[in-house]
Amino acid sequence: MTVDTQDSGAAAPTVVAPPRTVAAVRKFVAEHGGSATAVVQPIGYAGVRITLVGADGVLGDEVVADIATADAVVDAVEGVSTSGWERSVTSIVTPRVGHWKKMAGWVANQKRFPKARNGLG
């Protein structure tokens, strides 16, 4: 059995950024200083998270299917650059009031917690 390894000349399919996601990122950029840094992070079966850090330090995020789609979204929005979680990005992050509570979910409203099962509590 032979495998044809010659280039067929066909270009790779173009990835189209989801219009709803592009609109949400544009709105975020407009509301938070006119620019943002995007940190693209795979999150397993759910896809890829685009975490946005606005010029004012506020966090936002969008989830897309794959890295190619995330890159297409970032390329489609003017004023967005990509980065990792470098010091220059993390040093400006200032979450909104109540962000911790939103991220904590049901735990944020608890008054009692179970004892630790590791013998330390």
C-alpha cells in the first residue's frame, strides 16, 4: 500500500470567527479602554477559553470550539493582542466588584462548611 504524500495544492480551510463572539469581544474592548489582551487557553472538551484583560484591568471571557477559531476571533477584533499569563498582564488585572462571588458559585453564599476530612480541621 502506498500513501500519496504530494501536496495536492488545496489550501487549508479558512476558519470563520463566530459573529456573536466577535461582537461580544468588540463590546468588551469598547467598554474597557479600547484595547485588551487575550490569553487563549484550551479547557478540554468544552473548547478553548479566550480570557480578556481590558486596558482598565477588568476580566472577561468567551469560549469557542478550538484554537483556530480563537485565533480568528482575536484577529477579527481591532485592539486585541495575545499573550500568556505574563507579569505585564497579571499586574494590571483588577476584577470587578463581586467577581469572586460569581466565580465561587454556590459556595459564596454558604454560612457553614463541613469539617475537613484530612484530620487538619
